[in-house]
Amino acid sequence: MITTHLNKLAIFGGKPAFPQPLHVGVPNIGDKKRLQARIDSILSRRVLTNRGPMVTEFEQRLADYVGVRHCIAMCNATVALEIVTRALEFEHEVITPSMTFIATAHALQWQQITPVFCDIKPGGHHLDPARIKAHVTPRSTGVLPVNVWGRPCDVDTILSVAEGFGLPVVFDSAHAFGCSYKGKMIGGFCSAEVFSFHATKFLNSFEGGAVVTNDSQLSEKVTLMQNFGFEDRDYVSHVGINGKMTEVQAAMGLTSLEALDRFVEHNKQNYHAYRSGLQNIPGVELIDYDERERCNYQYIVIELDERITSISRDQLLDVLAAENVDARRYFYPGCHRMQPYLAYFPNAGMLLRNTESLLDRVLTLPTGLAVNVEQVEKITEIISRVVESGRAVSLRLRARSGASRSRAANDPCIEAS
């Protein structure tokens, strides 16, 4: 019975559950007619960039939505991080988690600032405020926490600890647009916060990002720096680069913003379908959202406990891939195990035990407007069947892997990888 059951899995020769791959982060598209009308107006005006009317409208609507005084739209969130941390005169060392997308660390390293990786909370996914103190040195100039998955950090404690050392804080809130913390929208909790509107985010502007802040002086400085330092038509008063958002990006952003409630509601339905389908699977834990707060439900994240499931996260990943479910190992293997940080700090993992443990367990699953509840139910059914036969699946995958290695070793025409 088990063999027959397993043979139905695509990885063992069965037919894939889905004819086309379901991806994590397929772009959400709003009203195409509204977008086209905006693009037509841009082409008619022939103002394509340099803070045209679409960008200024997008900035104002974002600021109003988040509840901050200032919003500076950017070409992408990585450049936004680089500019705002430079504007705040971050240098030398900045404390940040390794449990994040590599852009968080690169935005610092690009400016020759050393990202000092701090571990996450035991059992959590966010920077542990209790561990910040151990990383503070005379060279520390700031703290860069990440509101990963759109779920807020322990904002109050992080700000309190950082203030005690006189360190400014910038939140990487790339995932967290449309989310709240203690009833207040993410975006106005520290010196500045950065959002991403990349195509994979639930609100996208094709590419794009923004710095939001209540600090008028900082806003003025960031605005100068993202446009080569031009104070007026001819006069440059500050060093700067080209970080501007284009009009077409802003047009997509405005169109996405108008569809925001629909995006959130669809994501929420998918989240509840995942929660229903996964809740009784031993060893599989869905990372939940606090629905007393505003949430964007952008990421569906599970943790796999191999001691219970008898199948590893990576084996489940392979099984799902064969079914055309393109799950992702965010943010494996961790910034500290990528270059150049691995070369700089080869033993960093010794101080990041919670991070390393989590990175071996986490899997993100497809959602967004390109995925519906019926497909979610099919995905959870696959996971349930695989875990139910976890040991048998694992043994069969290992045997197949061993056979493949044996054939490669004995065939001179097969090149070793």
C-alpha cells in the first residue's frame, strides 16, 4: 500500500499535481485598464522621471497610508537602504540579523560598513534584543533590524536597547508594508524605515522602494542624496547618486495601492486555507499572523521538525518541486554563510545557533493572486501525504540519491559536480 501510494508522487514517476509551476511571489496585478491609462498620461506629458506627478502622488498616498510625514520613493529598496543609512552617517559597524535577504547586509557592505550579525530569538524569526548588547563596540554606529515576513520585531525593546547605547535604528521593513504593531502602522517607529515594492511583494511598482520618516531634516537629506545632491536645477549641495523612482514605476505602485484591500483579502483566504490544511500534520508548523493587527499575509512560512516528520526540509522541497510547487528555502543558508561575509567571519555561526537551526527548517509556500484556495488545499494534501509516509519517502529518496552517485562514480562520461 505504501509503495503504491508513493508511486503516485511525481518525484517517483507519478503525474505532477500542477501542470505549471506555482511560485512564491508571482506578481500581483491590479486594474490593467487603470495602469494603461496612467502610462498613456505619462507618455502624453513626456515626463518619464525626475520626480514627476505620478511619483509625488505615490509618495503622498504612501505617507498618508502609513501615517508618516515624509516618504521618498526610490528605484528599489536596496538603494533606499544604502541612502538612508548613509544619510544617518552609519559607518564602521552596524548590528543586524543574518536571518534576512542578502540585500540587508549588502546595503551596508557596499558602503564599507561591517554588518555585525546578531542572533534571533529562541523559537522566533527576529533579531533578539537581549543579544544586541553583546555586539556593541566603540565602532557600532547603528542597528538595522528586519520586520521579516511582515511580522514586526519586538520594536519597543529594540528601540529601548539601542537608545541606551545612543545608536540610531533603521528598520528594514521590506516585507511589512500594510502591517501594524500595537495598532500603529509599520513605518513610523524609528529614525526611518524602508519598504520594498519589488515585483515579488504583494504591493509592487515593478521594481521600487521607499524611505519613510517623521524627521524633516532626514527627509530633506535623503531627497537630495537620491537625486545626485541637486538642491535646485543647477546647484549640487550634497554628495548623491541616482536613486529616483520613474513615473512608470509610480503608475504601477498607485494601481497596486488601489487594489491593496483585494490583495490582502486574497492572501488572507490563502493563509486560512493553509492553516486549515496544515494544522493537524505532525512536525509541520505554520508561522501565524496576529490577526488583531493589520497584516498583509504576504508569506506562507512553515517550519519542519525532521525528528517528527522523518523527512528533511530539503527532501520535502524536492518532492514539492516535482509536483510543480516551487517552494523556497528563505533565507538559506543565511547571510553569514554567503560571500564576502563567510570569508570575513568564518566562525560567525557559533554565535548564531538559533539562526542556523531555523534556516535548516524553514520553507515558504506559494500564495498571492496567482494561487487560489483550491490549489492551496492540494498543496497541503501533498504535504500531509508525504509526512504521513515520511520515513518511507526519506529512505527511498536517499536510496535513489545513492544510486545516482554510484552511477556517476562508475561512468567516465558523467562529470562530477
